[in-house]
Amino acid sequence: MERNSKELKYRVHSKTFETSLPVNPVGGAPGPDRAVSDGYWVILEPLSPVKHDTQFKVSLTNPTTGVLFYNDDLKYTLSVK
């Protein structure tokens, strides 16, 4: 997929950081681990006081093998008062 500079403006990739996974983690073993954050972040102007629907898709793929670990299609309703 070809990306333009406007799309890349909101993509952020962190350095490796230390974390600790719970006893029943999704997609990993419990205990200390290393992780990164990589994705597009949403920056919103102040919203008017009504309900707003937003929908987006997320996925997590192993960068070495290309194996898809997680995939979801999410819809949120934001109620602004």
C-alpha cells in the first residue's frame, strides 16, 4: 500500500521498552518482556456535545514471519456532554 506524507505524519514508532505481561496474556507468555508501539494516532479537534461514531481496524503481525497475531474491526460511540 502506497502512503503519502500526510498519512505518515500521524504514525509513531517507539523505541523498545520493558513491560510485564499478566498471568493469562493474549499472545505471549506471562512475565517480563520487551515491546514496541507502532501505529497511527488520532488527534481530534474539540467535539460538539452530541454522540459521535468512529470505526477503525487494527492488526498485529510478526515483522519477521508475517504471521497475523491479532485482527479487529472496532466501533466506538463517543458521548460528548
